[in-house]
Amino acid sequence: MRRRRKKGADEKLLSYTKYVLRDDIDKLKGKWNLKFRNDNPIHVEFGTGKGKFITTLAKQNPDINYIAMELKEEVLLKAVEKADASNLNNILFLWGDVSNILDYFEAKELSRIYINFCDPWPKNRWSKRRLTHSGFLEMYNRVLEDDGEIHFKTDNEKLFEFSLNEIAANNWLLKNISLDLGNSEYENNVTTEYEDKFMSQGMRIFRCEAKKRN
């Protein structure tokens, strides 16, 4: 089924010139510190959705630069509006596809990657599209600095099991694995809109961190 696009979302999104990047993104490769005008660490969220997670982090951590990446313009617009309402100065929104990250980021340019509630692509023939597939992990390994990390959350147990296997097989160090985040001792959890909904329904949230090995 084709996704129905919200009329005017493209134009409105691009009107937020302080925050939104779509064209000539490749020219920022290796120069994101110049765009942010500082040398603070850069954390990226792939598939930012409506933006509650990433804008909350940006408010809590003004000494970290955040890039929120999303392909669907109508949900990205909601995220940008959140940032604009709070007048955040340490966040940018990249309107693009995760499969192109090697065009956007230089080797070792990022400190952390967040992947929250991505599409599980449930059929086996779709496995290469999963954001925790080895093909994506290889790209993350290139753009993350030494000791860089991936933080991953999902409500899909099969995707989580697949992800743990892929991460381990690709020589990442797994840590802080939770099979029920809502009932765990993890104290620093920042939730997404999806996560709030799932937890209110009593659903389990699976979480792990993967650290890049030198």
C-alpha cells in the first residue's frame, strides 16, 4: 500500500532552514563540526519519527550535537516542530535514507548511533533491509569513532534475537542487554512515542548496546 503524503509537508519542512538538511548533504561529510560550530561529540538517530526521543536528549545534553535522520517527511516535520518550539541549537534534521550514510559521514565522525523501533522487515527475504543487518553494521563501524556505540531498542522479539546474533557475529561488544526494559534497573531511559504506547499496553521493550571494538 502506497503511503499517503501530507499535502504541503515538503514545503513546510524545508522552510525550517535552521534545522532541516536535504540537498548537498554530502558536502558536509567530514565537516559536521563546522556546521555545528563546535567540536562536541555527534550522536545520530536513524529513523527519528516524531522526535520525542532525540529532542529530549538534545535538551538534556547541550554539550552533545544531535542529528536526527528520517525519510518520511510528514513525521520528520513533527520532530522539527518540537525542536523549533524549544529553540534547540544542538540538533539538525537530515531528510534522507540510512543506506546513504557513507555519503553523509566521514570515517570515525560519529560517537553514537541510536536505532529505535525500526521496521522489523519480518520476511526472511527482506533481512538485508533490517537496520541491524551485517551490511548496515559494516557501515556503522566505519562512521563510528573508536569505542563508538550503537544503542538499539525494539518491541519485536524476533528482530531483537536477529540483531543480537548479527551484532555478535560482526565482532561488536554487546552490553546492557535488557529483555524487559520497563521492568529493568536501567535508570536513564528516554522514551519514544511508540515506546510510551507499547509500555502502556504492557508490552515488553528489548534493548541492547553494542560497542565498537578497536
